[in-house]
Amino acid sequence: MRSLQDTTTLHNGVKMPWFGLGVYKVQEGEEALQSVKAAIKAGYRSIDTAALYQNEESVGRAIKESGVPREELFITTKVWNTDQRNDSVLEAFETSLQKLGLDYVDLYLVHWPVKEKYKQTWKILEKIYKEGRARAIGVSNFTIHHLEDLIADAEIKPMVNQVELHPLFAQPELRDYCKKQEIQIEAWAPLGQGRLLDHPVLKEIADAHNKTIAQVILRWDLQNEIVTIPKSVKESRIIENANIFDFELTERDMEKINSLNENKRFGPDPDNFDF
Ligand code: NAD
């Protein structure tokens, strides 16, 4: 991994950048437009949005205004839970495409494992994939048991599982399982939504490399073969977060960071969520 545009190859052969921009809670309009444009200008090629984030239109505009050819970008969006419950997954997909102003996405994800619904949702994603309107399909917030259950009946195995993952919630078992299944793991909240940025152990490692804590965490992701999508709306931080290809964490650094795992999630539990 030597550049921001380096990719992992998903099990269907599609190449996905290891690094991207997350846009959760980025406001539709100027904020989303400017941050996505700043990221693409800084060399990012992957953007992670969702119907829930209500900023797909601005993401789409930024893509058009970036001047970078569509095929060089990797765009992810996700189907929201209410559309799973209302059996309107296909309609939700069409709406996302329309808002993004695209005729295909690179990755379409089931946002959460909605009980009694996610298998049905998956069948619709398989259909979308076969039609070539999503180059890859995957899931988000799936635990091992959700994946086992899904795979048992699936025609196509998910290519990606996007989950909460950071040094305090490192998910070693899920990572091992996904590796065996050739499902690429992707970290959401890689920076613990900003909560990890004053951790003393990370600070010590960051100082030794003359890097910031955010850069150390994101480099830890890459060295662990985890796709990572940190969010920022500030251009200086968008650039800072991506500036991680000129240093390497030592084995000792990696071990120290690995030992911080407390199985501590900040976000909702996929087995017990009420939305
Ligand atoms: P994150 O861990 O990326 O943290 C983002 C926050 O960290 C920013 O709001 C900012 O306050 C701070 N930050 C970022 N860079 C910084 C820097 N260099 N220095 C200091 N502070 C910095 O959290 P996130 O946004 O929740 O997660 C990343 C992306 O993952 C989201 O934007 C979204 O695309 C995705 N996500 C997916 C799900 C899901 O259910 N699939 C859930 C949450 C997030």
C-alpha cells in the first residue's frame, strides 16, 4: 500500500480503494459538496454515503464537478432500514441512483441486519448486482451469526462487511471470519468518532513517527488490511488523514495498538437496535 489510490481486490475481482471519505452527518448542500470535492482534489477516489445521510445529491454534484472520470471513482451507498421493512429496497436503490446522478454504484450495502428482512433484502441486491447496476454488493453491521445465516441461503456472497472498528473495538474474531470467507472488512468510525484522538499510547506512537494520532490509527487499519473511511469536513484534516503513505508502523507499534482492544463499541449493537 503505497498510495491513496491503492486498491484491494474484492472476491468478484472488483478493485476497491483501501482508503476513502465517509460523509455521515455531513450536511447536504455546501458542506457535502465542498468536502467531497476537497477529498477528490486531495487524491481520494472512494466516497462512502448512504440514503440515511441525506447528502447523496451533493455527493453526486461533487463527483460531476470534480473533473475526475466516473470510472476512476468508487461510490458506496446503502439501503436504509425502513426500506427493508417496507419492502421498498428496489425503489430505494433507484432513488439513490437518481440523487447521485449515476447509472451505477460501485458498492451497495445493506445498512443494518434488520431481523426477518435482511435475507429478502439481499435477494434484491443480488438482482441489482446481476443487472450491473452495482459493481459489488455487501452488508454493514453484520456479526458472524448474521453472515452465517445470510451466506447459507445466498447465491452471491457479500463482498464487503462495513462495521464499527477502531483500536478500542478491534473485532478480531469477525475480521478472521471475514478473511476466511473472502469478505473485505471495512471500518466505520475508524477514529472512534473523534474519541480516540487523545489516547496516551497512540500519542506516544504518533510522536515517535512525527505523525498525528489520526494518522497512526488509519495506518494501523491499512497495515491490518482493513478498508478505512474517516470522515472530516475540514480540508486540512481531509489532507492530513490521507497523508499516511510515507511511514510504516513497526511490529511493536502494531502490537501495542492491538493490545488496546477493549471490545468497546461506541455505536449501536447489531443484535439490539431500535431503528
Ligand atoms: P470517524 O471515526 O471517521 O470520526 C470522524 C470525526 O473525527 C470527525 O467528525 C471529526 O470530528 C474527527 N476527525 C476526523 N479527522 C480528524 C483529524 N485529523 N484530527 C482531529 N479530528 C478529526 O467517525 P464516522 O464519521 O462516524 O465514521 C466514518 C464513516 O463511516 C462515516 O462518515 C460513514 O461514512 C461511515 N459510517 C457508517 C456507519 C454504518 O452503520 N455503516 C455508521 C457510522 C459511520
